[in-house]
Amino acid sequence: MKPEILVLGTLWTPETRAQLCELFDCHFLAQLQEGERADLLASAGPRIRGVLTTGVIGIDGTTLVALPALEIVAVHGVGVDAVPRELVAARGVRVTNTPDVLTEDVADLAVGLLLACVRRLPMLDRYVRSGQWEARVPLAHARSLRGKVAGIVGFGRIGQAVAQRLTPFGLEIRYFQRSEGPEPQRRSSSLLALARESDMLIVCTPGGAATQRLIDAEVLDTLGPEGTLVNIARGSVVDEAALVAALASGRLGAAALDVFENEPQVPQALFEHDNVVLTPHVGSNTVESRRAMAGLAVANLVAHFRGEPLPTPVVF
């Protein structure tokens, strides 16, 4: 008899859905209406042993209560801040994620956002399309990367991959995280010191309570009116209201954001600035990364139900 699992979210490809249905007795919650979802959890909840979810959706406490037989939550993504750690730990529920397989694509996007922001590429595209170039409307100069300092907040897999990509541009790399990490000579003494020493901050740190609004008004003011902020981590890491205020007042030079506090809602004020680049949380949104992430998430479920070691367990 196949294990019953609950599948959350809508990003699953036909190939992944077919694989899941071959291996498990699946309940795809997103395809149901609100009332039907409650009925499903009431009827099938006691039999469901696994959950497949995304890093953004995670699983909430109400759903956990409805799944008394739950053994594993497999997260399609690196971040597990949307999984209530205390609740799953208290029940002995195992948690997995999909690290490494998305590192390169997320790092690529971070560099792309930085280039787009510093060289003002979206604004220049609009400048050409709107006829301003033909009309010879004056155009302000962009900034160069060479000779600048890139400060990386969080120097894990993704942060180090970003550093590797930026070094050939002639940037000096510095970083800050609570632990010493690799290349300790590059580590700033504090986050404020990193902001003070850097021309741009690239946020790569995990989300969750420990990093909630880590990038606050003081950090943004220290980065300054010629500084650039890039966030490819979690929207919760940046104080969004402080960011909007800093951009509006000119206390921060520019920002490039792939993540937001209340996705998919984005503050309207951010739309008004030519020095802001916005993308819809697409760091891992490539065919290759999504295929590898889905394969690893499914592999974790298969390993659990076969009693084998989990490929990528999360240790809280």
C-alpha cells in the first residue's frame, strides 16, 4: 500500500506530479476549493504520513494538527523558516530541504540583479522603447563595479558562489555572519562595519526569527546614498518600511529585490523609482534547478518511507 502524502503549492510540473502519483497516494491541496480542503483534511488527515511543500508555503500549525500521523515534511527549497520548528520537533516530525542544487542559479540571479541595478538596465530599456533616446533626452551616467567593495551578508553556499562570480569584475569581497566562516580575513567585525566598508550589500542569509529585519534603517543609512542593496534571501530579512523610506529620501542609492515581506504584494512606493529593480522571487526558477529540487525532495520522501538515510535532512 502506497504511503499517503499531502502536496502543497502549485509549482509541480506534470512530470513531478506523475512521479509522485506513481510512488505515493497523493492529495494535491491547491487544486481544491477552500471548503473541499477542509473536508479533505478532516477525512484523509489521520492517514497522511508525509507532506511535500515549498519553502515559501511551508506548513502551518492548523494543518499540522490535522495530520496526527505525520512523519516527514519535505521542503522544495532551501529555506525552512515557514516550517514551525518547535511544533515539528515536539512531534518528532522529520524535515528535509533541497540545498546545493539551486546554489548556482540563485547566485547567478544575485549578480544579474546587481548588474541590472548598478548599470540601470531596466531603466535604459524603457529609455529606448519610449523613444527618449531618439529624442535625445539627457541620460545620467551609471556606475562601474570595478574597484568597489561588495559586502555579502551570510557567507554560506550561495554567498560564496556570489563572491566567486563577482571577483572577476574587479570587486573586493567582504562578508559578515555570526560564525567566522571561510576566509576569516574577509569577515567584517559586525553587520554595521560591513555596511560601512561596502559599496553594495548582497543579502544571502537564511530567513527566520534570527534574521528578522536584520537589514534595518541603521544598516541602510550606514550603506548610504551611493550604496546598493541586493536581496535574494528572504523578504523578512529586510525592514521593508525602512527600505522604502531610505529610497524615497535618497539615504540609500539603489536596491534590487527578488524577495519581499508579504509576497506577492510589493509596496507601491517601490514601483516609482528608476533606481529599483524588482523580480518575483525567481532565484531558483530555472528548468534545471526546479527539476533537481523536485527530484531531491521526492528522494527524501522515498528514503524516509523505505527506512533509508535521508539525503538532505534539516537539523534544528
